[in-house]
Amino acid sequence: MLSMQLKIYKDYQSLSEAAANEIVSLIKHKPAAVLCLASGDTPRLTCKLFATKAKQENLDLSQITFIGLDEWVNIPPDNEGSCHYFFQHEIFEPLQFSPGQVHLFDALSTDLNNECRKMDGLIFDKGGIDLMIVGIGMNGHIGFNEPGVSFDNYSHVAELDNTTTSVGQKYFKAAMTLQQGITLGLKHLQEAKKVLLIANAAKKAEVIQKTVEGDVTPSFPASIMQQHNNGYVMADEEAAGLLTAKNK
Ligand code: PGA
């Protein structure tokens, strides 16, 4: 029996409001929560709304541990296409996070495996991830868990799929050589206490249909969501457009 739940929203705005509210309510209940967010076009509005709500409600964010889902290997943090840059501008600066509470992969490190082990160790030490919010790639990836990845991986370095390297160009001002990514693994996702996979727009309809209704298989990594007992696929009406009627 599948345990994942599907939630469909009218549009990108209401989907993002709901995801941002999840973050706010987690922090209200658990001020020392461990939060893992993805960067990318999909979570951008969630991050903006979270920042606005956190300020409006004067939330105490000082005990939060923030973990970045992934990063492009060899892309410096000040490049506007990097995940570092995204979080810096959408969350850390507006909400004045202190450097000690923020944990992102150093994708310029000469020892990327050590970066992975450090991230895994931090997550175990903190007692696991309370809330993870991820997007989905056009090849079904989550973070840089590319098609064929093991479901049992913790953090690792991935060779990027052709879809990822071409779609990924949209984040950069100039054409970029993208070959590898460093990412949390799907074992982290399985162990996270709550996971939201968010998707909007018609271009995501096919991958959402496979995520929700396809076989659970490493060749389509997001299908692992079906096995998460506190996992939610949150889609706007366009991204939910190819789901069979029983799921709508
Ligand atoms: P997007 O990226 O939110 O920019 O569509 C999703 C992803 O590749 O994970």
C-alpha cells in the first residue's frame, strides 16, 4: 500500500504558500529544527514567502540548522547559478542567519568525499532532518540523485545526466560546463521525518505522473516518494495535469 500523499493546489502561489507555511509551523513547534531545502526555480517563491512570514511573525530562527540539498561541483558560491548564491539571497541575508547554523556543501573542496562525510555526520549528530523540501528534475532526479542512483546512498558526488547539464544552464548567465554535483542521498530523504516534493507548471506534468503513478525504481529517483510514510507530493493543477482521475 502506498503511504505518500498527494496534494493539488490551484496555482504556483497557493502551492508555495502551503510549503512556506509548513516551514513556519515546524519552527513554531520545534525552534531547533533541522531544515533541508532545495534551490531552483520551484522553491524560489516558497523561500521568499517563508522569509516574509518569518519576519512578519517575528519567528526565532536562531536555533534552526539549515542544510542545503546539493551544489554544482566547481561552481563558486558567488556565481549567481550556484545553490549557495540562491540561499544566500533568498534566505540567509533576509533572515540574518548566522554562518554557524548554515551547512552547504563546499563544491570547490579538493576533498569532496570528506564534504559528504561531514554532511552525513552533521545530520546524524543533529538527530536527522525534520523537514526536507525538494523539487523534481525533468529526468526525475531529486537533488543530484540522477537516474540509476542507489536508494541507499547518503551524501555523494554524482556524474550529471545530460538532461541535468542542459536544463541546468537556465540558472547561469553564461554557458557553463556542468559535469558533477554533490548532493544529499535518497537515504537521507527516506530518513527525513517529513518530505515535501513540490512541482509547478505543465512542463512537470509528465514527471509528476511518473512520480505518483509509475513504478518505484532507481531509474526514476523521485518514485521513491511513494515509499515515504510522511511524504507529500505537492503539485499545482498544471503539474498534476496528467494524473489519472482517481488521483485528482
Ligand atoms: P527547478 O529544478 O525547480 O528549477 O525546476 C528542479 C530540479 O532540477 O530539481
